[in-house]
Amino acid sequence: MSRKTALLILTLGSMVLAEGSQNKLQTQRPAALGELKNVAFSGVRASRYGVKPFPEPEAWQKVIETMRGYFPGSDPCAIWLVGKFKHPTTCLLFFPSGGQAYPNIEFEGPDQNERFLSRFDQAGIKVFLQVESAHADMTTLIDLVLSRYKLHPSVIGFGVDVEWYREADRPGWGIPVDDETAKQWEARVKSHNPSYRLFLKHWDPDWMPKAYRGDIIFVDDSQELKGLEAMVDEFQNLWAERFYPNPVFFQIGYNSDKPWWQKLDNPAQTIGRAIAQRVRQSCGIIWVDFSLREVFKLPPE
């Protein structure tokens, strides 16, 4: 399934032409190390289905710290899935239920996150806990996840992959998040800790709240792009500018884009720095787990 609407393709095409040769030079020649000031977070996205076998805590730490080395001054970071979509309406959480039952929520014990979060606590790694909610009540998911893990200093927020929000109602896309819903979710997250931040993720900016911005981080996981220049153009023009001045994160490293990024000497650094050069606000560069073992030379386990 293509992840681009006709409108996005047409808009992107016009923007690419408008940018001209100056931006071509910028994307081909990323800034030297130390020049970028706006990469606030760098790290990985981690899921139980994205990389198998699942790496041990020390391997995750190594990869996250490698990413941080590519972006001096950034905080090492993980987008850590604690709940995945389970067809057609259920969210499966990777920890035990404690004897309680909830509609559209299943649990899988023993806890699969504690030892990783404990390692991240010690290493100073920042973690956003993410769910793929399906038809589960979001307030319940927020409370279950943050109540369980709030004692970990590594945890700094909660994330929703909107692609899986009521996905059965619109397969492959999920349901857009309106302003009031985003405001309610953010308030619930901050009720656990005022410093926590909510992120919302999708590839289509129209799936994000139209006007409400609050303290939200907006995460773009677009893929199936034609090359580095096309990626940077889309991330800048269709995403970062839309949500300025809020922080924006970008997930990169999808296998659908591998035909071009595998030709780069250092894909994570080259792509991330090219993006950061063109984004005005604070941003995060996140490598996805689907290609993690190959790109970061993790040994088989």
C-alpha cells in the first residue's frame, strides 16, 4: 500500500522544483560535525516485531550512543513500544495485567520492559513509551503504562502511533486526531508528571490536530521516498513547517528506502544531518529497528 496521497505527491513535486539548486547542494553536503544546534534527540525506535532476535539491553545502549555520537549535543533517545496492535481492535501490552481486565486490551507477562528501562536509567537515555492503541481507550492505556513505569527517570513521555488509532475503522491509516482529543490526551499524560510530553506520529500531517499544538512533539514516519533530496524536501515542507515551532521527530532507515540509503557511507548520520540543516525548530533523528542489525553491525544473537 502506498503511503502517499495524490495531494501530497503533487505538493511535494512543486516544492522540489521551487527549492532549486541551493537545496540540492545542502542535502548533498551535510554540515560538518558540531555545526548543528537543533538536533535535541537522537536514537532508535524499538519494537518486538521490528528486529529479531530482540537485542539485549547493552546492544540497545550501544546503538543509541552511536546515534548520539553522530549528533553532538543531542540527548540519547529511544521510542520504545510497550503496546502493539493486535488485529482487529486490541492493543497488546508487554507487561502483566495485575489481575485486572479492560476492554480491547490484552497483557503479556512477564514484564518485557523493566530490565531495558533500568539500563537506560543508568545510561542517561531518554525514553518515550509508545502504544499502537487499536480500539483500546487511550486514557486507560496512558494510565496503565505511565503508572507502571513512572519511577524510571529515563521515561520522559508517551507516544501514540496514529496509524493504529482505531485502525479497524480505516485500515492502513487509522483515524485522524482532532484538537480536543489531542488536548485531552496531553492533559492525561501530564497528570502523571507535568514534565512528560506527548508525541503523535503519522506520515500524513492531516492526521494530526488541525490547530491544537500544546507541548506536543510531532513524529513523521514517512517512507517510500525516491532519495535523500525528496525525503528532506518532504520532511521540511510538509511536516516541519506545518508544525513549527513545535519539536518534530523523523523516523528514518525503513527498508522501503534502502535502495538509495544503502549507498551512503554513513546513512544515519548523512540523512539526519541533511534533515536538521533544513528544519528550523528542535528535532529528533530516530533510526528504525527494521534495519538496525545490518546498519549498526549487531552480531546475531
